[in-house]
Amino acid sequence: MRRRDFICILGSVIAWPFGVRAQQPLFPVIGYLSGRSPTDSADIVAAFRQGLNEAGFVDHENVMIEFRFAEGDFDRLPVLAADLVRRQVNILVATGGSISVVKAKPVVPATIPIVFAMGGDPVKLGIVASLNRPGDNITGVSFLINGLAAKAVELLHDLVPNAAVIGFLINPKDANAASDMEEAQAAADTLRLKTVVAHASTESEIAPGKAVAARVRRTATQSRFPEYR
């Protein structure tokens, strides 16, 4: 779904809790939670601000935006989400990876609407009841790019048809890791390819992870790290 659709969803719910909660700040407050770092999110934040402006919401003029970035440390996401709840945000936006909304949802009370943007399947991850009827206090957009794992294996096979082994570098903390690996493994089995899996959840673990795959003489590699979906 396009950015405009995402902003329309956000704009339609931003005023709802503002009128029913006591001791509110002068303007409604948007909580922005991301699994990325501020640097990695610069373009996304700029587009987010632009979309809000086009919808008539301007930071420090008629809304306030509180930003929280986990900077790749996904274990911090529940803490950051709880901090935004204490800040009494009127709405929480979860982006910068499917993991952001996965970690935030259990922390955010039903009185605060959640709007997400994610690459994973929100139904499979237990975020919404269904795509057409999300339910509860949550809605958003999904690009469903996690379904491309099998296609990536097929593409690797087309590019390197003589490859017998494919190495996978996976971030095990990513919410889509298990489903991605399951789909990729199924595709590899169909093509009769051997798979070697290495794990890396931090930048410092990427090189050792690649070394693991190198030791088994991989002939093609699909990287699933870092996962910012």
C-alpha cells in the first residue's frame, strides 16, 4: 500500500483518543517507534513528515511527534513502547521493521490506537485478526515482502545454475526469520539444493556468520540481514 494510504489511516484515527482522555497536552501527540536508527530512518521520517503535512498535520503546530529508535537492538522495543505509553501519546506508529509492532502490541493498551507499516504478514504474526478486519485498536499497511524468500532462492538458482549449496545469513531476532527460512528451505528442497544457515543479530556477527557458510564451500548466498521490514 502506498504512503498516502498509510497517512490517510493515520489521519483518520489521530483525533479519536484526543477528545476522550484527560490532562492532554496542547496538541495531540504521535508516538513514532522504529527498530532502526535515526540515521537509517532519515528518508522514512522525512517522507512521514511530508505525508502528515499534506494531510494538514504539522509537527509543533497542531501535533507533536515523539520519536523512539531501537537502533537495531530489538530487545529495547518494548521498553521504548512503554515509554511512549507513559508519555500519553494519542496514537503510536510502529515502523522500521515488522518486529517493531510485534514487540509494541503487547505493551500498548487498547485505549491507544496503533498504526503499523511492515513487510511481514500481520495475520501470520498475530498482529491483526484478518487483513480486511484488523480488529482491536490496530490497523496499518503490509507490503508482504516476506513472501519473496522462495523467489529469491529460485533467482539464485537461475543466476548460478551449477550451485549445489546455498548459504543463508539470518537475523534470528527478526519477526519474519522463521517463516522466511521455511519458505526458502521449501524452495531449496524443490530444486534439490543443500542449504547452510548462519545467524547474525548484530553487525559484528555478520562477518563470522559469513565465515561459517564459507567453510562449507557455499556457491551461492542469500542474505536476510539486516532485516528492516
